[in-house]
Amino acid sequence: MKRNLTLIGLALSLASCTSLTGSGIEEVTVIGLNDFHGNLEATTFAGVMIPDPNDPTKQVRLTTGGVEVIGGYLDTERAKSPNLAFVGAGDLIGASPITSSLLRDEPSVIALSKLGMKASSLGNHEFDQGLKELLRMQNGGCDSNDMAKACKFENPYPGAGFQWLGANVVDKASGQPVFKPYLIQQVGAAKIAFIGAVTKTTPTIVSPDGVSTLAFLDEASSVNKYVPELKAKGVDAIIMLIHEGGTSKDGFDKPACGTLTGPIADIVNKLDPRVDAVISGHTHQGYNCVVNGRTVIQGDFYGHLLQRLDMTVDTRWHKVTSIRAANVVMDTRSTPKNAEMTALVTRAKTLTDAVKSQPVGTLATASILRAANPAGESALGDVIADSQLAATADRGALIAFMNPGGIRADLNATGGGTTATFGDLFAVQPFGNTLAVMDLTGAQIKELLEQQFDNPNPGSNRILQVSKGFTYSYDSTAPKGSKVDPASIKLNGVTLDPAKTYRVTMNSFLATGGDNFVAFKSGVNVLQLPNLVDVDAFLAYVKVNPNLAGGAQDRIIKSK
């Protein structure tokens, strides 16, 4: 009898172990991509340096990313385990290279869909072309606000195979979400909920007119609102996908860092504790940190890194028992390529290379840089402002202002020697903003210049690039509203009269108060120029100024 009881106990013990390691426990992998910005092809990654193949005594940046390599990595990992979900953290499109943006970013959305992406948070750049166009990108079709570019890759454009998520993006009139707040995905035996949010500052960093019907609510409270609903549906894990980030003193490859600061840290500290992990974006940083006991990870940008969460999930108790997080380098040297993605990139290049490679002018040097001096002025910013002034001089313009965030790359001559191509210029200004002119008084221009400081956050600045002949100085230590010396604001050496009106030029993004430059909204005699695109003004300027050099960066003076 004693022997029989022992056998029964052993059998019960074995049955319990089988339940624990079988139906009750699931190993799940979540792969995240943030700030892809339509980079179908690989680019260089500053996070890893390798010996220069042509000179081993020098170091060069490692080439990483691109959909071919991302696809190859996903193929390899799915072959190891089918319990894998591929998701995004916003800015998948917008501010993209010409291979994607000239085709309205349709190739990028189609590529990510074919790679099996299931969901992504919205990003601010998803709203670059306004809500109507974003809804087309989600749902498909050719009813675009730019018919010349819609359905140029596939006709009709099929829409995204994944769901953009925005728990904190609601219609102002109804208060209801415009996009789904969350998606529940079955991954093996586990039910994983992905809930999305985008930075609440979005209205200040996109063209305000494009999001005028939307409200962007507090990120944490918007996500917390849905946690009870998700738990009632029996989800086993909740992963937040958010297009907001921070910075860390630690490298992208240091696990469980504790130095993350910025908006994302504040958001995570307010999250419901039942949110298990956070995949973030927006700040283009690589970090793998822990905030208040919770994994918070971001993978640089352009697909250089993929965030990886390996989770052990207990489906009986609907909870995550462990998370191992890492940023994985998408190394083009060692990662196999996905053949379907190679074909897609080849087709996109075939459709755009002829335009991209067209020579448009010559530079004095191989590059004109967008890097700013201590005052916030860049050599390339000078040139772009000058090009916009030249394009609108016949409309009476005397001064041009350019937002630094709209300058997306250095102007590099890739056409051979110092020859610049259309693709080189397009890489610098990919948004397709049009130009506008308006009248501002000298006092309003002073107000505009003061709005550069504490923008977007206290202690950070967005210094507008200005056209030739316009100069001023500022003291960064002076009180808010008094940093710019009124006597120093001059046009062709003459101090601006606060009461006098001056005709000024800016792009359509700034004209409606983008980047919190709301002084532009006070302008009068506004003339929108819908047929004058900023990159076309830039192109015309490069053509008529052979051997173009960067500006001298002497228009803005920082006294302290």
C-alpha cells in the first residue's frame, strides 16, 4: 500500500510538471522597430565602428538596416520559433529617402506588411501629410491629397497589413479614438496586447492644419484607461508601443540601464503596473533600460537596431514571469537577406533612380553641413533660407526663415566630384512643404525670435535659420522674452522698426505655427504658394549658383 501511494504521488508530481512546462508556460518573442522613416536600404550606424576595409588603421561606421536584412533576421528567428510578433513604435514613414517618399511611402508600408508587422504606435511623422492621407495609408486606395504620387508603387495601393494604434489620439468633436487603441495578438498559446500612443506634443511638431480635428491626450492616462478592459479580456501580457522617448548615458547594448531620463521616464512612472514592458521611439536613441522595475527599450533609428523582448508568459495566471531585453544590430555583413524584400527594393529603385540621379548643380566642396555652430546657425541652413528668399523675392519678400527640423540631412554631392543630384537635395528637404509669404511687424519678428527658446522643452532651443542680410544677437542667460537684443535685429544693417511691416517667407509648416512658432499665425496679407515646393526653390537656387558654398554662419550671434 505504501508503495502504491508513493507511485500515485510520483504520478501527480509528473502531471504537475507537465502542466507547468507545457500548456501553462509559453515562450514569446516580440521584435520592435522604431523611427524607420522609410529607409528601405541600409545606412551607416554610428553606434558601431569597424576597421576601414581600405585602410585598417582607420575606423568607419558599420552599415546596418534596410528591409532586406530586417526580413532576413525575422526569417531566421521565425524558423527557430513561430512564437514571434513584429511590431513598431512609430515614424515608420515620413521624412523618408526618395526611394520611398517619391512613391508616397507606399513601398515602406507594403514592405513592413509583407514582413509580418502586426501593429505599430502612431508617430508624429505619420501625420506629416495630414489625417486624410494617413487614413489612406492605413486603409488603402488612391484618394490622396497628392494624386500625382498616389498608387505609383501598386495600383490600387492595398493599405497597411498592420494596425496603427493611438490610444491617446481622439477626435475633438466626439472624444473617440480615431485609430484603434490596442490590438490583441495570439502568439502561440499566449494572448499579447499591444497598446499604442504617440507623443502628446505632436500638434506642435507637425503642420497644425493637418491635425486640427484631433486632440493628443496624456500618454500614460490614455493607456491606463484601457488596462482593465484588456485584463477583462484575459490577456497574458500588455506591451506599450509609444512614440516618445528619452536619453540614457549608457550604450544601446548595456542591459537594464538605470540612467534613462526625459519624457518617457515620466510616462512610465505613471503607467499602470500591469503594463509589462515599453517599446519606445522618437528620440532616435539606442537604450535598454529599466524604469520603476519595467523594461523600456528603444532601437536607434532607420532600422539600425531591432528591439527584442524574450518573454516567459504564464497563460494560467495571465502574467509575464520574466523578460530578457536586447537591442540587436542589423549587420549587413552577417545577416541573410530576404529575397522578396530585395525584389521590392529593386522595383522601388527602378521607379525612382532616374529622378534621383539627375544632376542639378555643383558645390564648392563635397558637402554642405547642417551641423549648427554654438549660436544655432548652420552652413546649410543659410543656403536653404537664401533659396527661399530668392524664390519669393518677386512677391516682395525681404527675409526668409527656415525651421532646423526640416533640414533632414547634409547636402552631399553624390553625382561624382562636387556634382549634386536631385536625390541629394531631396534628402535634405523630403517633406514637400510649399512656401508662403506674409507681413509681420518688427515687433512680431522680435516675438518670433523669442519663441526659439525653451522650444520644445525648457532649456532646449530651436534656432530658425535666416536669410542673408538679416542679423541679430541673443543672450541665452537673459530672462524669457528678453533674450534677443531689439537693437541687434537688423535687415541690411538697419535696425528693424517695431511698428514697420516687413514681408517674410517661410514654409507651410511654419506658416501655420509649426514648432510652436505661433507668431507666424499673426501675419497678415498671407499668400500661400501651393505650386512652389521648398525643394523646388532649393533646386532652382543650386542651378543658378554653380560651385555653391555653405553660408558663413555669421547671421546669428550668441553673446552669452
